[in-house]
Amino acid sequence: MYQYNEQDQTLIEERVTQFRGQTQRFLNGELGPDEFRALRLMNGLYIQTHAPMLRVAIPYGLLASRQLRMLAKVARDYDKGYCHFTTRQNVQYNWPALERVPDLLAELATVQMHAIQTSGNCLRNTTSDHLAGVCPDELEDPRPYCEIIRQWTTLHPEFAYLPRKFKIAVSGSEQDRAAVQLHDIGVYLVRNEEGRIGFRVLAGGGLGRTPIIGQTVKPFLEKKYLLSYLEAILRVYNLLGRRDNKYKARIKILVKETGLEKFTAMVEDEWLQIRDDMLLSEERIAAMQAQFTPPAYEPTANSDTGLAQHLADDKAFAKWFKYNSVVHRVSGYRAVFVSLKAPDSPPGDITSDQLDALANLADAYSFGEVRSTHRQNLVLADVKQADLYTLWQKLDALKLATPNIGTVTDMICCPGLDFCSLANAGSIGVAREINEALDDLDYIHDIGDVKINMSGCMNGCAHQSVGHIGILGVDKKGEEWYQITLGGSSENEAAIGDRLGPSVAKHQITESITRILDVYVQHRLEEEAFLQTVKRVGLEPFREKVYANH
Amino acid sequence: MPIIKNQQILENTWTFVDDDAPLAGGDITVSVKRWTEDKPALLQHSGKVGVRLTPADNVAALGDDLPFIKLIELHFPTFSDGRTFSQARLLRSRYNYQGEIRAVGNYMTDQVFYLHRVGVDTFEFNDPKDMELALSAIKDFTVRYQASTY
Ligand code: HEM
Ligand code: SF4
């Protein structure tokens, strides 16, 4: 993975010094609350219900074991012994004290980590495919480009005060695991007719109040133009994006109100004037690719016979293998999902002890690296098949082996009323209730690929609008109600879910979900996944069942 | 009010003249509107003449006039209006503007590092305390990622 050079290290240390000064001025009353708010947000610091929340950047979801240990230490020393992985591969702390945040950031800087631009109206962390570099369906590893973009976005002097936040995602594989189409700029690595690899660039996607799917602005962009094209889009957005209404300030609204054709023409016009001044050289790309070379795989890893035996002997292991590990580019290896969706724990949460133990497992079994996923789980990407059984036992002992990846209990869930001052309704409690109702693993496995996303309010932190089943907390005269949508997706066939009907009360939400699953089981054709059934039969059968005698 | 120029605190010699006020003597700045409408008179002015841009002003509109404009003030109505940064960048890199670019209005000392990097070379602050802060903030970072000639 990318290792900081002296310049990278200096930059994050100088950032800590800068923020320390800003915090001090705020505490001394020399910096106003509005000014400090903007500055602290660009260092990942929100103020929410109980305490500040700090979001730490994990560039494209890649972590070294020593960084995991630091996350554990920070959770222990500055928080309540746990932290929370987000849908953009970052990590959040819910309880740090404001005065101590500069110290916390200084500790992070010792392991090449920071919280720069993880919040606020600026260029955010660039996200990517958690299986980058190991999945068989990949055209090219997207991470070198992510790192190039990370550097370009970091402290970009022109784009630090945008109309609104700005998120970029890059994917290099056939299957989109990074929700690329729901980003302000989405980038797919593609091959053109001449066989050359370049980028397809999308713009104007985004979630939140008005979820919109991104549209292609450049079907094929040569690699050398990556940064100039991004800069052109950003300049057009910075100058023309709306600043009069924060709900209309995202680039998605600019693209929509301007029209795709005209927007694209403006970007092209800008780009043609700058593209030759900021070329990305082949040497630069090659040097960055050299930072992401594959680890030293054992050539004989696939000669192991123990795995087949364990799969035959141990049903529980076989289930975990099926759901929580996926095929690897290199024969004899698997990528292993570490489920952060244990039934009794808030989705995405992990404790310090678990983090430390996981760091050891990463060192022992996966070349010392861990990745975070868009669906709030972790991945050990390079596990030898001969190690899978032992690894499973160890993960299981840590409660990190719930065999539910990609199933209905692998929910995305925001903090909701428990932590967030903006929430209309609870989400963690509902997730727990749904888990309790679906405690039969065989049933869950039979249901298969169903993605439930649940947010406590319109801001949509948990991407409810693109969940196969979306649950949105709404406020009805001070009570917690839930709006259900069906048919959303953030994958290749990205779609915004349709409203099922009127919202349901808190005591009805879990039953509504189980009824939806019943309807699916009743109507599905052989091998038909939930989303396909919803597309085929429409919402009516679900409606009938959910609202029957409610 | 003093200004910062070349890492030094200097006296400001410029006056902004409101659209409906008569032209003052000495070095003055005017709005884009006044510049466009009163250009012949302004070119006869005895002192130097500059133009003050608001974030909504399109820098391309100044086009061929730039050689006659000795100072461009970029006015922040609020510190969060980041269009100013693109204006400065465009003035320097696209229109090759060689004169002085000054940040004025409601912005933060914490922004001078970025402003300096996009081509702003002088800074006016309402509060003298901010002067010392700004002098140090301009050097907040010794490293940078984006290629830049500034
Ligand atoms: C409790 C603390 C939190 C607060 C106060 C908060 C606040 C917000 C707000 C106000 C928005 C709307 C922004 C907009 O419409 O542009 C938002 C969007 C978002 N938040 Fe949060 N959030 C919190 C926690 C989280 C967590 C835990 C996650 C990840 C699981 C998260 C991920 C996101 C994402 C991905 C979006 C929407 C992205 C998009 O619009 O494209 N947030 N958040
Ligand atoms: S979706 Fe709403 S309730 Fe949930 S974390 Fe985001 S802002 Fe808070």
C-alpha cells in the first residue's frame, strides 16, 4: 500500500499544528463559532447530540495493521472503547472531547492517518472497491488513481470552499462495489474500442434529500487527462453551483438545472483550456502503481487439500465460507469479509479489543492489511485457503464471523436518534429488532441477496434511497415513523427505490419487513433474487401484504 | 487600514468608491459596473484605478481591460463563498493578470494560505489583530501537492 514520503508526513503534521491553533483560538474566544465550525468540519469534527463526532479518513478503505492498532488506541484513550465504520470507508468516533482532538490527530499522524476534509463543503475522501487488486473481474487496480486523486484533493487551494460537499469514487471492475454512480464524480476504468484503458467519468450523482444517479459526461478520458478533467468539473461547479440554498447546492442540482448537454459543454470548454498544462505523466502513474504491487503470494497455495475436508466436515464453517469469503484473482487465496453486523451490535461498530485482535490476524494471515467496505464491514483481502479454517475460528471467537455478508441482516444503518441530533427516529434499535425477528440463519441464507439500508432522517446517511429495501425515519407529531421504499440499488443497475405507501409506526416496522420478505419468497421464480422479483411483480403484492390490517 | 504585502504590514493607499459617490482623489477602486460604464472617465483619473469584484462577477468580462487595471480587489461577502478562489486562479493563469490582487471583506486569516496559492498577493483585514495571525497563517504549510506556479 501507499507509504508516505517526507512531504506527505510533513503536510499532515503541519495540519495538526494548524488545527491546534484554531481550536485554541476558539476556546479562547478569538475565533467565532461560524468560522470555527467551517474549520473543524474540514478536520472531520461535527458537534452532535452528546459530544463531538470525529470522522477519520481511510483513503479508499485501505488500512495497515499498525493503523488498526492506532484506531483501537484512539477508541480506548479518547472514546468509549469502540468506533464506527461508515458507508464511505471512513471511521467515526462518537465521544471525543473537543479540547483533546488536536492530540488525537497528532497520534493519528504518527501512523500516516488524518481527518483532513472528511466533512465540510470540500473535496472528501476518495472511495473505491474494497476488492481492488484482488477481484478477478478487474480491468486495472483503481487504487493508484485514488491515491493520485487523494493527493490532488488534499488542501487544494481553489476548491476548499465549495458550495457543498464533494465526493469522488473510482472503480476498476465489472461489478460496481463502490456506489460509483451515486457520487458527485464517479470514475470507472474502461477499455475503449482501440483496446486502450482510460476512464469513463460521471457527474451529478448524490444521495441525501434528493437522490440522483450520476450521468456520463465523458465516455472515454485518456489517463493523462484525469486531473485536468476533474479540475474542469470542479471549477465549473465552484463558480456556478448554487450557494443560495444548501439543499440545492450539490453538483447534482447544477447538472439537473443546467441540463446534461450544456453542463458537459461547459466542462469541455474549461477542460480544453487547461488539459495540456496538467498532464499526468506515464512515469507518475507507473510510480504510483509501484506502490500497490501485489504481496508475495505463495505459488503453491492452491495445492492445499485441508479446505475441502473442513468444508465437508463442518457445516458452520462451510456457511461462513460461502457467505463471508469470495474468490480471489490468485488461485489458492480468498478474500475474507469480517462481518461488523453481529446481531447484537450496532451495524458498523467495532471495539478496541476487536480491532487489536484483528490487526494481529491481518499480520498473521493477510499481509498486514485490512480494508473497509462501503457496506460497513471489513475485509482481509489475501488469505491463503489453508488458513481459512483457523482464521474462521479466531474471527468467530471475536464475534466477527456472523455469516451474513450480502444478506438481509447485513444492514447499512446510521446512528439515528441514539447519537444524531438531526434524527427523526431511531435506527440502531430497529436494526436490532429486525435481527431478532430474523434469527434463523437458514431462512436468511434462503432469502439471499437483500440489502436493507436504514436512515434516521432525510439526510440519508445510510443510503436508504438505494437500498433494495429502504427504511427512512420520519417524524409524525413527535412520534417515530418509518417510510419504506423498494427496488433501490447502488450497484451497476443503480436505481432509486419507490415508495411502498404511507409510513408505518415503530411497532409495525419489523413486521412490515418480514412481510415483505414473505411476499418475495411466495412470488420468486427459481434463482430469482429479491430485486429481480420486485422488478417483475411490481410493488402491489408487497403493498397488499404490508398494509393488510395495519 | 493597513494591508499585508510581501510578508509585511504596509499602509493601504487605496480607497473604494461606491457606485453613487463622486470619484475620490488618489488611488481608487470601483465596482465592475462602474468600471464598465465610466471607463473613459476612469482612464483619465489622476491616481491609479482598480476594480473590485464580487464573487458573482465573471472575470472574463474584464478581458481586454486588464492591462489598465492596477489592482483587483476580490471581495468576500462571507468567508464561505469560495468563488473568489477560482476568480483569482483564472485571473492569474488564464488571463495572465500581472497586477496586484487583494482579498477584502469578510474572510478568515485561516484562508490566506489558500488565497496566496491561487494568486492573491495582498490582504486587507478589518481587525488589526488579524494582521499578525495572517502573517503566520500564510506559512501554515511548507509543502503542497498541486503543481502551482505561485
Ligand atoms: C451522528 C452523526 C451524523 C450527522 C450529524 C450526520 C449528518 C449528515 C447530514 C446533515 C447529511 C446531509 C448532507 C447533504 O444532504 O448533503 C449527511 C449525509 C451523509 N452522511 Fe451523515 N451524519 C452523521 C453520521 C453519519 C454516519 C455514521 C455515516 C455512515 C454510516 C454517515 C454518512 C453519510 C453519507 C454517506 C451521507 C450522504 C451522502 C450523499 O449525500 O451523497 N453519516 N450526514
Ligand atoms: S441519516 Fe439523519 S439521523 Fe441518520 S445520521 Fe444522518 S443525519 Fe443523523
